[in-house]
Amino acid sequence: MSYTEVPGAQVPIRMWADPATVEGVAMQQLRNVSTLPWIKGLAVMPDVHFGKGATVGSVIAMEGAVCPAAVGVDIGCGMSAVKTSLTANDLPGDLSRLRSKIEQAIPVGRAMHDDPVDPGRLYGFPTAGWDDFWARFDGVAEAVKFRQGRAVKQMGSLGAGNHFIEVTFDETGAVWLMLHSGSRNIGKELAEHHIGTARDLPHNQGLVDRDLAVFIADTPQMAAYRHDLFWAQEYAKHNRAIMMALFQDIIRREFKKARVTFDPVISCHHNYVAEERYDGMDLLVTRKGAIRAGSGEYGIIPGSMGTGSYIVKGLGNAASFNSASHGAGRRMSRNAAKKRFSAQDLEDQTRGVECRKDSGVVDEIPAAYKPIEQVIDQQRDLVEVVAKLKQVICVKG
């Protein structure tokens, strides 16, 4: 599928979804974004759906400005995946022990490590720059600094919501490890602080939606946000890396006789800002629920907890600002899913997957998400599929 251009917008809105299937409130959000004076283009991914301020599944390119609500409150949220030397035949029939080991090693929900994880004790973990990363915390917003102790202990933890850890295998039978998480509470606190600051700035008072408040280049507020934004994106990257190292350690111990080896880890943000150049302009490209899909770049597009996921390689489509979707995308809200489905429905839809099947995760039921195969098909000009994965263990927050 190639894109459709949405009429009635002040800048081109290129959409890789069927406009007829997009919620009216999400379509209005996209038109609202297109009115921002600094915007140079807007690409919409096939997993698009309503979000806070900016639509989830949108790629916003602006010159000299950035909108913190267009990043979202989970700064740097993203995916990591790695192919192992194990095959599906190496996995035991009862996967409950392995799921339990994962949950013991990696805190989920609001939990954190009792003591900070020492990256120097993790097998093969690159520790260069670790001290410098934490030293830069001294420069974050004063209102958030008191959270450092919690941030240190949450490093290497999953979080809640749609975050997950999975054991999967591809169509050849090769086992992959995969996880989805972001910058934990510290990223949320920083995001909310800066969104509040932006809303009060004079140049944002006349916007059609105050949630789209922006910071402008060469101002103290922009400088402060950029510092905290890029620090939180780095926190999210480290968080996933530590969890993946802990995950790999579990697999090494549980399958000691197999002497498991791992391919290089694939990792990608899908709530973040990047400095990129298009049509001779230096732009700040915000991806909220989208991954970078430059030519030859690997990415991860997960489905729901019962359907599977895809490893992809970008095709470098400049019309999408070198982007692709970040997942299947919700087709109903969490509250709507809880009202419509039961724990029995969840059990039926996750049959064959070792995972939670209680009412606490009904909002993550596969039927609450768009069909992942359809989402992939709608972006064949953005990515090529490298591997299709099916989960056998899914750990939810």
C-alpha cells in the first residue's frame, strides 16, 4: 500500500492507513497538528489511533520546534529482540518454570530492583560511558531530581501497561527473545514536567489544542527539554539493554547444556525525537508510536500478546520520513476492552501461550488490537519482513 493524502490539512498528511477506518477524534488530532506554524510534514502509520495531544502512530517533522506531547510520556519507549541458537525443539513442554525465572529476575509492574543492577556484573555488557550517563542526571529539571534513587533501582525493570517480555520462535523454529519497555517513571515525570512548562509559554496560548504546546529553538526552555529528553531516551535504551542481559543470563542458566549463543541485539525506540535532514532542511522528527525505518535499518513491530510480531528491515521511504509503525495499534481503549471481554475470553485468545490470563490484563487482550498482518501489509513500501515471530511465553507488567 502507498500512502493516501488527507484533504483539508495545512501541510501534507501522508497516511499509510485507510482514512475510513481512522477514529474521527484521531483524524481531528492530525488536522490540529497540521496547523502548527513550525510543521513541515506529517506521516501517519497504519497503527494510528487517538492519543494524548498528538495521535499515536504519527511522525511529525518540525523546523526549529518540538512538541513534548508528540513524544508521549514514556520517553524512549521501544523494543529489543535477539535471535538465539536454541530451536523450538529445545524448549520444555511446560514453560511455567521459565516464565517464573524471568519474573524473578526482572521486576514487572511498578516493582523495582532491591539494589541497583551493577552492569559490570552482566555478561558482555558494555559499561563505557555508564558513569557519565548518571553524572548528566545532575542537569535534569530540579522538580524531578528527587526521583534519582527510584530511577536507579528501576533501571532494568519492565513496567506495566503494554510492556512485555517474550520468548518467541520464528518460522524456521529459531528461538528469539524480545521485550518492550521505556524510561519507566523517570521518563514520565520529566515528560509531564516539560509538557506543563510548554503549556504556559506565551507563544502557545493561541494554539487550537494546548496539548500541542511546543518549545522553540534557541530558548532556555528548549535547551532544558532537549537535555532531559535525550537523557531519558538514553535511560530507556540502557533499561532495555540491562533487561536483555538479565534475560540472556536466565536462558544461559536454564539451557546450560545447549551452550546458547546470541546474535547481535536489535533495538529501536518508538516514542522519541531525532535530528534528521529532509529536502535540505534540518528538522526535529518526532515519532510517537513509530520506528525509524531507514534503508537497511532493522526494526521490530510487535502484535498483541497472542498473535506474534515481526522483525523488519527499513526501505528508506522519505515520504514517511523513513518511518514505519511501532506495532499493531489499539482498536479499542483499555476501558472498552475491560467492559467487553472477560478473563475467559483472554484465556481463549492466548491459548498456547504461557502468560497471565487473569482480569488484571484483560485490557491487553488480542482482540483489543488491530490485526498485525493487516498493519504489516499496509506498509509494504516502508519495510520488508525479515522474520515472523510467534510467542510461547509472554510476561506482562
